[in-house]
Amino acid sequence: MMRKERMKPRAPRTPAPRSHPADLDWIELILGFGCNCRCQVCSGSQPETACGMAADEVRAWLDHGRSRGASGVWFGGGEPSLQPELVGGLQQAVSLGYSRRRVQTNGLRFAYPAFTQRLVVAGLTEVSVSVKGGRAATHEAMTRLPGSFALLQQGVRNLASTGVRVEADVLLTQPMLSELEDVVARFSDLGVEAFHLWLVSAHGHPESDAVKALIPSFSLLAPAIARAARRADALGVGLDSLHTPPCTLDAQDRTRYQPSSKWRLLVALPGGEAFFAQESPMEGGRYLPGCTRCSARSGCLGLREDYLDVHGAEGIDPIRQPRRRASR
């Protein structure tokens, strides 16, 4: 996922065996940080992050997730389809009783039917593909890989033809906003059933100023999300948004805010470190003085530091509690 932290390679270690509360729905295994794209917004594809999980580490984390009640496993990266432990991890997840087995991917290797079928046979139940533009020029300006948009679309077709559930992680950048409706229309036609909007983040990136220039303001995001949401509703597909607090959205779209805390997701990194998804700086963490008065405060992860660095807090106002009618 895009919220992972930059880290240096280290000798792998497995989670210590101990009892835990049943506090998870999902565990995400970052199998490795290598990728076949060189996305300009992703810190995980930098050369020094090319470490990966060994087979025993994958098995230990799968056991750990089940011991804490997780019924879903999420294989991420980097690009998990490049990792040698993916097929075995899916098979082990089946044997351990994980009912949902998800891969988050750029979709390129799924353009090849034999690879797609291999993962389906291993136990794949759902996939989320990364979409960075509604047109080839926009998507490939981000991936920096010519032809990646066509491969992504073919990958979605191949996955949908197997009956696997296909969703899309859509990266919200300045260039994406005018294409957001097109993304929903194009990819729903290919078989995508739900769209998850992720606001681009500069956290941990070595060229953070360049990435910050791609972060759109909430004043531009809200109408773009509203238009895309209406299109999604008309097409009968889902659409939610992770990093746009309710106060930044049009009133009709506030319920589309999906904080990562709702997933009850533990993210496990190569080398034995782990954190809850909502603990990452990519998920929020900054609250303004007015947030204490906001009716949405209890379910909100707050604002991201990099957003505030670029755009400040202008136009971010708390949602007022509805007035109670006086009793007679």
C-alpha cells in the first residue's frame, strides 16, 4: 500500500509468539518493495527498499493474523506479483482459513492469462488495482512505464473474467481530477466493482517538493469527487475516499469518507516490524482547534501534515452538530 514507511534492509525476524486479543479483521503482508514501475509519487520503489519477506516470515505473520482474529489477508508492496512468496502465501492463507485473500497490484502481470489463473488456483479472491489516470498519458506520466495503461486494462479484463472481485485504488493528483469520472466509467466497464480514492502523499519521498506540487486542494477535490460519486451511483459501483475528512466533502458525500481505522488492519513489513494502518502519517494525524467541535470528530483520522504544508487550513471548517428540537 502507499502508506508504508521507508526502511533499510535488515535480517528478517518473525513476530514473537504471545497471546493477543481478537482485534484484527485484516493483516497486510508487505512482501517486498521491488516494483516493475518507477512511479514518481512512490517512495517504495527506491533501490534501497528492495528487501522482501522470506517464506518462514510470511507463514509466521499469517499465523499471527489468525491468532488475532483476522479473516482477511492483504498482500501488498512494492509490487507483490513480483515476489516469489505470493503463490505460497495465498495457499497457506487458504489452509489457515482466511476467507478473503487480496492482492494490491499495479495490474501489469495480470495482463498475462496464465499468471492470473495461477493466482486464482492458489486462492486469490479479490484484487485492487492501482489507477493513476483516466488516460494513458496521465497514468504513464506517473508510472514512468510506457504501455502500462494498456497492460493494466488487460489485467482487469483477465481478472474479471475469472470471477475474482476487482476493485481500484485511484490516486488523487492534480492531473487526475479532470479524469476521475472517466476512470469510474472506463474501469467499471472493464469489471471494477468499487473505487477507493487515495490522496497522493509526499511522506517519506526523497523528492517531496515535486510530489507536494501534485497534491490538489480540498476545494478542487470536493467537486471532482462529487461528480465521480454521481457517476459511480449511476453505474451501480462503490466509491469511497480515504484521506478527505467529512468536513472537506460536499454534505451528500460525507459518508463516503473511509478512514483506514475501519479496516482493523495490521501492516507487517519485511524484517518483523508492524503497525496499525491508521498509525501511518499517510493516514492523517493532525487536528485543528475547531476539530473538537466537529460532529464527525470521533470517526475522523484528521488531516495530513503534507497537505497542510501545501494548502494550509483555509476552508476546513467543523461540521456542526444538528440542532435539537425544543421539547414542548
